[in-house]
Amino acid sequence: MAEGIIKRLTDKGFGFIDTGGSKDLFFHKSSVQGSFDAMQEGQKVSYTEGRGPKGPCAENVKTV
């Protein structure tokens, strides 16, 4: 599993992970293993990269 840092969370139930590359990776709260509400910006997470309807996205997101 890859690791990154939560860059931004929204109150609409999605966020973005800084992967260390040139682009951030989108994730939806339905892809979070555990509680989305307990996550915070700047927190380290692990994830697998998947493909959503609008392009790459993070799946199986969980805190490290």
C-alpha cells in the first residue's frame, strides 16, 4: 500500500491526499476504512490507487 498525507478534507465527505507527486489523489468517505469524521488534515494515511469515474482516486484509505 502507498502512503501519503491528507492535504484537504471537506464537509461534503471527500478529501485529497498529497502523494508526494505532482498531483493530489481524490478520495470519498466511502473509501475510508474507519471513521471519515475522525480524520484530520496533515494526518498520514495508507491507500491503494484505483480508478473512479473521473480518473484516479484513492481506495481503502486508513490512518497509519
